[in-house]
Amino acid sequence: MKKSINLRLDEGLLASLDCYATEMERTRTFIIEKAISAYFDTLDEIISDKRIDEIKRGNTEVYSLQQVAEQLGLD
């Protein structure tokens, strides 16, 4: 199920969006959905890098698979 949101865009960005939509014979919504979906991959990488940095700094505790299994009683 899709939900509606309000979105404010810079005029230049909106013009580019319209050009892409027209060229691809798609709606603005289609282009925006694809762009957001593609950007999620980038965000995943950023978050992964942040978590790795936290581990390297010693700010996050790391558990082995064996430790997790033991804690859950799966061993």
C-alpha cells in the first residue's frame, strides 16, 4: 500500500525531475521512488562504515557467533 507525503523541491531539481520523467515516460513518483531506493544502498554503506569505526574505537562491544548461540541457549 502506498502512502502520500508532501515534498518541497528546489525549482531546478523539480525541472530536472520533470525532464527525466518525460524522457522515460514515467511519473515523478516513479522516478522519486527509484532514486530513494537507490540511495538506500549508499546509506547502508555509510551506516556500515560508521559502525566499523565505532568498533575500531572500542565504543561497541562485539560478540562471536558462539557467544550469541550460548546466550540464547542454542549450543
